[in-house]
Amino acid sequence: MSQTTVGPRKVTERQNWTEATPEVLYDKCVTLANNLWWSWHPEVVNLFRDLDPIKWRKIDHNPVVLLAEMTAEQLAERASEMVLSTRINQAHRRLKEYLSKTRETWGARETGVLGSKPVAYFSAEFGIHESVPIYSGGLGVLSGDHIKAASGLGVPLVAVGLFYDQGYFEQQLDINGYQHEEYQDTHVQNLPMEPAIGVDGKQVTVSINTRDGVLLAKVWLMHVGRVPLYLLDCDVDGNNPQDRELTSRLYGGHLRTRIRQELVLGVGGVKALRALGIAPGVYHLNEGHSAFAPLEVVRERMADDGLTFDEALREIAHRTVFTTHTPVPAGHDRFDAGLIEEHLGPLRDKLSISPAQLMGLGRVEPQNEHEQFCMTVIGLKFSRRANAVSSLHGHISRRMWAHLWPWRVEEEIPIGHITNGVHVPTWLAHPMHQLYDRVLGGNWAQRMGDAKIWQNMYHCDPGELWETHNELKSRLLDFVRRRLGRQGRRRQEPDEVVEAARTALDPNALTIGFARRFATYKRADLFFRQLDEFATLINDPQRPVQLIFAGKAHPADEPGKQLIKKIENLRHDRRFAGRIVFIEDYDINVARHLVQGVDVWMNTPRRPKEASGTSGMKAVLNGGLNCSILDGWWAEAYNGKNGFAIGNGSQHVHDEITDQRDAQYLMQALRDQVIPLFYDRDVDGLPRHWIAMMIESITTLASRFSAHRMVIDYVRKCYLVAAGGLSSEMDRL
């Protein structure tokens, strides 16, 4: 075990773990804190929380900070008071067993050649836990879920990303409801990170040549269960002041900042793996941000083995997997020829290709000098296995990029799909986990991808499921009330407003959740296109409805900010006061509470612009029902009995007509289906038909939309073929 420092303390495998001293107890907690395995094990989360519940909440559930502010004696005293010692020992033993029992995993049995040629998984962001703020939203959370599932399955995989010491912004709404962004410094010593040590015994630092100088990046290591996550950081002596801040913020700055970040991620990431002595068999590029990576791998093959550029490209393309995530044109990074030559010119020289050839790799039409360099295009050209993230997104992507293969009909465009999934242990509430233990059997978590296991939900006691759901709903409302009170105090609102937050929302009312990035195409205001009718609908005293909103707009997205302001200011309209609330600073913690506690998860994108969407999958696990436009994952998940559809999956050629029509469909779904079904109660007060739909949702969807299933699909359809472990019969998605 490598040494890990938390404050002045060091943990080594040579210590006698059986000694019941304060120091040993403390060191066991440090070991737990330094592997993010703890973050998806509720019993370990609760263990840290019980050490100091008040501080735990204040420090964003960060055990490294918690332990750094305690002495061994203080921890031992608290452990004695709360009878925690046995729990600490058990958690520590479970982590050691988890890390050591790799031979018994699915990956050990099924991944074959990957054991000596691991997958290198590149992503610009990783959403693992709220205490590690190196993510902004869905892409990062998907990446985090991917590597956590790979860890659980035992898939040989290493992850590569960037360390953002200011992360994404913290969101605050002013008294007028307008979003403001604040960036907070995240110190390395407050995170479960350590220097990544190369084959030379020193912390790895990579250098990347550009036309205007050398970029340097040091490499950190973060343990995510069995998966090592390597993060590159440009805050290095030797970089100029501007470049030292290059990796400070996620998705910040202008195009020159973006291309330099992507250069560090792609080219720097490949260099880092080499310095670490890691020789991947597969390169998985999660979105186009890392698509410069294959260029550096090609350079390595040319230098090491004397291949020509074309020969090396063919070989590396066979070993590269590319996942595209957005059907929105603005979501694909593009750079002009000047930026490309400035940053890739030295690498281009070593590849022995011309500026025109390099630009052609990133163009749909290689000879079109007016076309910019697109990261998605080079990602598609440098991979033999490319995939979208839902079935519908696959159709859209093939149509979108068909011009890259003009000799093929659309159906033969080599872009398949692997629908996203979510990491069940991360998003499943502990009470639901306990219910599944009773209903599905104690080993269900090891067989969660088996649809037959979930058939047992049909035998679940409706009353028990409803009681469990209401417990989670109560937790959500308590959380929302605390956050609303905190928002009011920060904005110095009147005492009566802050006090009202303590009793906001009705535990018996139908509660709808809507939380995501506030891009206009996601149409968070679709509810309000028929405002008077909507006000009447939700204020029915016999069948009240309440909505909880959360989400951030990109700092440069003024229309998104105005959308947030519009919704936040509905609290001043007496028709919506107490019925609609907006929670600031959407993050993994807020998402966890929402998906675990709402009755209905609402999604209203303008079809077909939602590539997949995973938040609704998380709600499914916890008994929430989806009410959504038939887009992304819901287009292939909805069966007519496991949730609600908004509309019929059609869209008009004019967006305004589509929006008007979908607003009417939304009102119809709420008025005619959702609300009546929720309030249809039997003599025991149970909404029997609603509960039956909850059971149908869990039974038909839980196994299909887990990250467990998703990673297995990637292994079988992409990784093994790319690494040479399967025949060419499996060479297409």
C-alpha cells in the first residue's frame, strides 16, 4: 500500500492493525477516508457522520477534513461515546477485503486480455462525491458512475482527468433571483489525493510542447475503489502565471483556455500513463474533450516501432473507443487553424504530417479551408468503435455525422449506442436497499443486472414500499426546508420569510422534482406556458401539487440565467408561494436527496436534444415515477405502465409549435393521469394503482439502466474487441 498523508499522519501497511489504541483507530479511519469506496457505502458514510454530525454537514461530507480537525484521542473518545470502534474495524476490514479479492470479480472471469492491457478511460470531469468538486453535471456524474461500476465489477481500468482546484462554480441567487457564480479554492490536503509516483520513483510531471512554449502538468492519484484516477494539474513551478491557473476552473475561460485544457487532458494524459508504466490496451474517450489523446499514442508508436503515420493511425484507431454525448451542435468543441497549429504544431512535426493534413483530421470535409477543427470529428475518425448514449441518440448521431461516411447509407454509419446507466450503490437510499434485501434476497446487489431478480418486486408488500417512500420524502422535505432557510438568511430576507421555510411544503402533497442544467432546450418553464391553468391545477385543496427545482446555468448562458430568475421569482406570486421552490447550488448532494424523495421526476427536453439523461434512472431505483418527454433513455424505457409520457414522441419542424404542443401534453398528463392516480386511495389510505406503477417501474427498469449493465456492455461490445480479445464477429455495436 502506498503512503498517504492526512495532515502530519502517515498510514503504512506495516502497522499492527489489531492494536486497540487511539492511533490505530484513527489510522483505520484515515485509510477509509483515502479511498472513495466509502462514498457508496452508507454504513461508512454514517460512521463518519456520527463522529461529528454538525461538522459533517458544514464540510460537505468530507472525511479527510473531518479527520484533519480531530486528534486521535478525540476520535477515540467520540468512538467510545457512540460505540463506533466495532463499526470502524468492520468497515476497515471490508475495504481491505474488497481491494484484495480481485480474483473473485466478474472482471477476473470475463475480461481476459484486459488484465494485462487495461482500459484507459479519459474524461474532462468526474462526479464521484460532492466533497470532490471536479465535476459540473451529467457528463461528470456519468464518468464517476462508470469508474465506480468498473471497480465493483473488477474491470481492469484506469481513469484520467484534470484536477480543478476551483472546480465548477458555487451558485447563489440574489434577492431578485439572478444567478451569481462564486469559485472556492479546493486544497489538495483536503482531498483523498496523493502524488502519482512514476517508474522513476518521483511524482510524475509531464511536459507538452506548444509553439509558444512548454506546458507542464503534475499528476495526482485518487483511489476510487479498485480504480486509480489520475488527475493532471497545471499549478506547477515552471509554468507562467496564466498557465498555472489553466486547470483552475472547469469549463471556464475562452477558446484558448479550452484547447489548452484539452491538450493537457489528451496529450498530457497519455504521457502521464507512460511515465507511470501503464500500457493501455484500450483508450476510451468519453466525449470529444480528450480526443487529442490518440495523436500522442500514434506519435509513440511511430517513435517506438518505426511505423508510418497511416500505419500507426490504423492500429490506434482499432484500440480506441469514442463516446459522443450531445446531439446539440454547440456542444461540440471547434477550433480554428491558428489555435490548432499553436498547440499541436510541435506534435504535428513529429507525426510528419502537414498543417492541412492535421486540420483535415478534424473536419467533415478535409479540404474545406473554411471549416474549423472539431473534436468530435477527430474522435470519430480515430476510433473503430463509436457509440451514442441511448438508442434514439444513436439514430440522431448517425444522421448528424453521416457526411463523414458519404458512401454509406445512414443505417450503416458506424456509430452504435450503449445506453447510459447509474451506479446503484451511489444513488440508492439505504431504506430502499434494506427493502430490496428483504424482497429480492440478500445477494441481489451481486446480480443486479439479472432481470429475473427484479421480478420478485411483484411480491413486494405495497404498504411497506409506500411507507419506505414516505420516509424518504420526509427526509427530502427536511433537507429542502434547511436549504430554503439558509438561502433566506444569506439574502437577509425578513424573519417571517426565513421562519416560513421551516414549514415549507406539504408532506402529503404530490411532489414533483425538476433538476438539471438550465439550458433553454431543457425547457424548465414548460409548466408555465399556461400559467393560469397550471395555478388552478396545483392549488386544488383536495389534490395539491408542489414542485422543487434545482439547477445551474453556465456562467455565459444569459437565457439560462433568466430562466432560473423566472422560476425563482414565482415565489412572489401568491398563487405559487409555498408550491414552487428553487434550491440553490445543485450538486451531487442535492441530486441525491431529490431523486430519493420525490413522487415524480419530471423531464421536459425539446426532443431529440436529450442524448440520454440519467437523473430519472436514479429516481426509478428509489420508487419515484418518471413523467417525461419521450426522449433520450425514456424513449426506450417507457412501456405504458411504468411511468408517464408527455406527448407521443413527435416534434414539429418549428420549435415554437413543438413547445406549445408539448405544454398542452404536459398539462394533460398531469390533469388526467398523474394527479388522479396519486390521489386515488383505498380504505387504508394507500394509492394502490400508483404503488403498482412504482413496482412496475422498478421491475422493468432497474436492471436495464444500471451502470453495472452499462460497463458490461462496454466490455463486451467495445473493450475486448479493441484489445484483441474477441473475434471480428463482435466488431460492431
